[in-house]
Amino acid sequence: CTSYMITRIQEKEFLVTGPGNLAIFVTGEGTSQRPPIQLTANLYRIIYSNPYVIGLSPESILVYSLQDGKVKQGLSYPGGRCLGIYDGTILVSASSQMSALLPIPWQTQAENLLRNENVSDVLELLNSLHISSDEAISKAQVMRQRAGFVFLSKGQLTKAREVLIQARVDPREIIALYPDVRSPNSRFVPATPPLHNIPDISSVKPSEGEPDVHQFLLQYLLDIADIEQVEGSTETKNTILETHEEVVHTSIVKLYTFFYPEKVEQFLKKETILLDHEDLLEFFQNRDFLHFQALLHEKLNETKESLSLWSSLISGHSVDPFFPGIDFVVRKLCVLEADYCWTYCHQILEADQIQGVNIFIKHQMALDTEFIDTALDILRKFRDARRIYLEHLVLVQKSQVEQHHNLLALMLIEDCKNNSESSEKLRNLILSSNYLNMHFLLDKLRGTALHYESAILLGRLSRYGEALQLLINQLGDHDLAQTFCDDIAKTLDRKAKEELMFQLLSIYLNPVEPSKKEEFLVK
């Protein structure tokens, strides 16, 4: 016949065996709150001793875990008949003997499991413990740390990160495995006895689907540093960082340079981080990371050193693939004192006048008269930049300084020889500016092919007759004369417009050459 067994687990909860050797947990209300356990056949006695269910068969004693229902240990015991707990001691008897089952200390169990790399069982054992003494808690934490390193050695990096964080391992134990990240001047001495037997991280081969070993380290460090903590939050995920902030933050910077160089600048700007400046500078220098080195100097308020490095990159004396370019340095200079601008602008302008001129256009002192005069003096050697700067002063900044308008006009006059766009700019300047020295510019245009520009200068001086004589009688360009009247009339009052029209009609009605009178009347 089939026999069924029942044993008490805790108040109002029992373990009942049924068909197929399935043991089911049942509460006093008739419900089950735990998954069932599949027992081995031929068990005829079961008892509960937290956290295990112990069963007796004719040939052996089997120990099942209450956590996962698996057999954790088997002891040969032929002829066993009775199994029970008496005054806290587990006794088992056969026909001619009685024995006591004494639990192995958890430390010994954990050591044995770790020796066989049964890390999941180790963690299960540690999670089932109810310990309160500081010494026992410390030992359990070391066991958990060792388990984390076993996961790491097996390439199970995600699980290793989770366990190592939970075990509150000294982050230097992990960083020490990375020759390219740890500081060459570090005085850190690994734990004794050692927590692992990994020579260095190159011996770890990530399992399929796991991250790269350096990505593992970066994510681990970010987790313990709580870098992604919400701004303004006072909650802290862990306190591992409290005594190791400098090495953790420094290592994060190094790893960012390998994988996310675009994040280095923003990370260095954080006011809450602590860095080993000497270690980082040496790290950057050894790898020719001059841009990152300059960013670190900037963080240390060593402005001259940072600008010197960026200047060498702009000039081409040094090369760094992570250097974002001239515009980056221009933005830096624009918020610094003007003296830095005067010192470093030459190299920038020599490399790129178009971008370099923004130092003066966008500088925080761009509206200062002395600053403008110094900038114009420097730009004498950089023609393209000077023209762009003058255009900005006159057309954008609306300068009321006559010199600025005249200088721009002279540059445009010179450029008109080869550039139709400059000719259009010159015409617009003459028509719109109230600060040009018209007489001076007329002298400069004498003898050039810029006839229309000369005409509108005459028009701005209200010398409409001379302007129209030039366009109609000398050039014979009636369309250009009409354009002139349209352009000049835009800024005139009614009386001036009437004078302009009178001069136009006078020329057509009284041509210099009588033979052209009929042609002019048609026009």
C-alpha cells in the first residue's frame, strides 16, 4: 500500500507527501505558499530542520534545500528505520545503532562549496543564515565576495557585478586586475588570504551575451559611484564609495577615454568628484591624450597650461584624435580674460581665419571700444578675418564709428575686382550707411570700373546730375540709370525725389550730343 507522510514546517504550515513522491506545502487554510519538492522514491520518513527537509530511505539519508527543492547532500545509511528531532538534535536509528546528524558549521560548508565553485549554493547558504555577530557578518561578506570573483573568473560578468556590489567588495580589488586602469603608483595591497586566483583581467573570457571586461568594470564603478543619481536627491544607493571616491572616479575617467570619450568633459565638470590628478595626468601623457589633459588642467584652474596644449593641437605640432577642433577653443577663449585672447588668437587665425575671427565677434568684451581697436590692429595680418569682423561691426553690431565703415568699404572695393558678391555688399553699404566718408571713397573709386558705385556715392551726396550724367551719357546704360533712381529714392523725401526726377528729365531732354535727342525722348 502507499503511505503518505506529513511534517510540520512552522506554525500553521505543513509538508505533505502525495502520489508520485511530490511533497506539497500546505497552510492551515488549505493553501500553498511555496513551490512543491520532488522527493526521491522510497522515502518513508521526513523531518524539517531550517533550511532543509531531511528524508530517510532504506539505504540513505537525503538533504533537500527548502529554497530550490534540490538535493544538497546524501549520506549512506543502510537499514535506517527512524528519523526525528529530539531536544534540537537530529537522531537517526537502524536495527542495531543510533546516530546523531550534526550540521557542519556554515563557514565549513561555504568553504567546501567555494572550493568546488558551487557559487549558487554558497549564495543560497549565505542568504539562509540568521547571524547577528559582527564577526560572523564579516565572514559571510568575505564568502560572498569570493563567490563574486568566482562568477567573474567564469566570465559571468553580470552576475559577478551584482554579487560584488552586494558583498561590498573593496573596488580596488577589482581595479587591480586591470593593468591599463590601475595607478602605477598605487600602494594598495590585496586582501590576505586572497579573494580570488585571477592573475589579471586578460585571463577572463566573458560568456556569450556578456559585456566586454572593461565595460563590466565601467558599469560596476558607475553603479557604486551612483553617477546616475537624480540631481538634488539625498538618497544614496550604497556607501562603498565613501572611502574610495578618488580611485573610483579616476578609474571612470580612464574608462570613459577608452569607450565614451565624448563623456569625459562633462564628467570632469562635476563638482562632486574626487580625482587623483597626478595619476590622471600621467595616464593622459603616456597615451598622448592631450585634449583630456587640457581639460584636466582647466578643472584645476590651470588656464595657461590648458590653452597651451590646445594651441599646440591647433598649430599641428601635436595630434589628438579626440580634439574637437578650433571652434571648441574659440568658445573657451570667449569667456576668458582678453589677455588670453591676444596671446592665443594668432595661432588660431593662422590655422583658420573664418573660425578664428569668432574669438573677437563672440567674446564677452565684444562691445568694448578698446577691445575692438586691439582686435582690428591684430587682424591687419589676417585679411579675410578682418573683413568678416568689420562686416560684423557695421552690419550686425551697428557700429557708429566712421573708421569702421570706411575700412569695410575700402576692403570691399579691393575685393570687387574678383568677386561680384563684394560688389553687391559695397552697394548696399553705400546706400545704407550714414557714417561713410563719401568724398574720401569717391577719390578711391576714381579711375576704377566701379561706375555704379561711384554714381550712388554721388547720389548720397545729392549730386544727382553728376551721377546720372555718368550713367546715361558716359556709360549709355539707361537700365542702370533707372536702377540708380530706384535705389537712391528709397531714402529720399518728396522734395529730394522731385529734384532727382528733374535731373533725369533734364538729361534726357537736353542730351550732350544733339544727335541722341530723339533716342533719349523715346527713353
